[in-house]
Amino acid sequence: MTEQKVRIQRRPVHGVLLLDKPLGLSSNDALQKAKWLLRAEKAGHTGTLDPLATGLLPLCFGAATKFSQVSLEADKAYEATLKLGVTTTTGDAEGEVVKTREVGVLDASKLMAVLEQFTGEIEQLPPMHSALKHEGKALYEYARQGIEIEREKRKVTIHEIRVLGGEGDELKIAVRCTKGTYIRTLAEDIGEQLGCGAHLSALRRTASGPVKVDNAVSLDRLAEMNEVERESLLHPPDLLLADWPAVQLAGEDALRFLNGLKRRVQSGDAPQVRVYEDKSLLGSASIKAGELIPSRLLSQQEVEFLKATP
């Protein structure tokens, strides 16, 4: 798919597009293509998905960009394919082969015991071939120059690992985990515990917080649609907040909240809530000692625009 080199008229677009990112495209490139197709003024993605990974990439437009951090912080779900018996310089299929070993017969009980070791809170050493920054530069930039940077292990939580299938030297697993989990590192570590080594040969993100890839659209399909059809795919800006409790305000309370003022509410403490006037999203907040404390607010113009949107 190629973009015509023409000047287009940008316009206000508000909502969340669930994109099924294709293989080989960076998250930012995917964002820019979708932004161009929707002629949107303002857009942002919700965390980087590697070019070698496919799957769910929620894209935020207009008012929804105020809540993009929510998806970044959310738990994730992946389907990963491990190539057993082969380790690479990068931990994935792009790297050069470092070592090959016999895989042998994969014993089911041993496999489950190994996967159990990586369930719960674990420590991971961030890979050199990652976007993690050191002195303003991504680690992969140092790695390309042959420079090894000392890294500290990080704690992450693996909620679940399920075996989806496997044959010969391939093992496919489903992983639910907290943000910041390096699946390629998990693949390498599982391979080492199995005694044969491994690298990540394919990765697909299937969920981020409350949203799933089942409802996502491909860029190719998006390009085939007309403008009305594209807009129909936009979810309301509060989609990413769906797991949060909702608080209703009315009249002067809603207006004052929208102006950034705290309000008294009859509710227990909550670290994060979504706030509405009737069905109109006003923003997000926290509740402490009976006070509703604004955090991210829509503008009056954004609220009115969304009210008028069918």
C-alpha cells in the first residue's frame, strides 16, 4: 500500500482504532498510515510493538490520546513461537546463530515444570537488542556497534503460560503478563531451562488490557474502506478505561470537574475512575477521602464534539 504524495486536509477525529499491525512494520509507521487514512489532526499509539511482531496495536486519536498511557500500563497477552535448539545474537529470528543444540524428545512433564518456573513474579535482564534507553540512546544502537551496556534485572509478573502446540523443534505458547515483559528473553530463558536453547521466531499480541485483537482491523482492509466506514471503526475514547469504575456527575458538579476542580462524592477510595455526565465522558480521576480528584480531562469542545457524534 502506498500513500499519494498530496496535501490532505486534517480534521478532528476522536476515538480508538484497534489495529492488527502487520509483520515488518514499526508501530510508528503503522500509526502514520492510519492517521493519513483517517485525515486525523492528532494521533498516538499505546506502546511499541516490534516490527517482527504482529497483532493488537490500539491507536488513539484526538481526545483518546489523553488516555494512551492507560494501555501502555495495562497487562498484555501474546502468542509466541519458540525455535528450540538454536540461540541467536538478538534472541529472535533476525539475529545470527550463536549456537545449535539437539532438542531431543520434549517431555511434557519437564516442559510444564519449566514453564511453572517462569509463572508469577520473575526477574528479567533486558536484552541489548531493545528500545530501552541508556544515556538517551536505545540499547539496540549500542548493540549494533558491538557495545555491551551493563543492565539491571527488572521484576515482571507472568500471570499465565499455556502450551498451544508444538512439533519437532517448535513450541507455541500463550503468555499473559505485566507491561515491560520481554517475550524474547522469556523464550531464551525457557530454552536454557529445557537444556537446548531457543529463540523467538514469531510473536503476536492478542490483548492489551480489556481490548482484544479479535476486534482489530488490518491496514490493508482500512485502506479499502471509504471515510465513513473507517470512522465507524473508531471506538469511544473511554474504551481503554473499560476496567475502571464509573462515576456520574450532573449539572454544576460536572462543569466544575471539567474545569479541574475537586468534587465531593459518596464513594470509597479508588486509584482510578472514569467520570461521566450522563453518557458523556468528562475525563479520569482518583478518589481519596471522599474527594474526586481530576487527572486527565477532556476539553469542553471535545465533550461537545463527542456528544454530537452518533
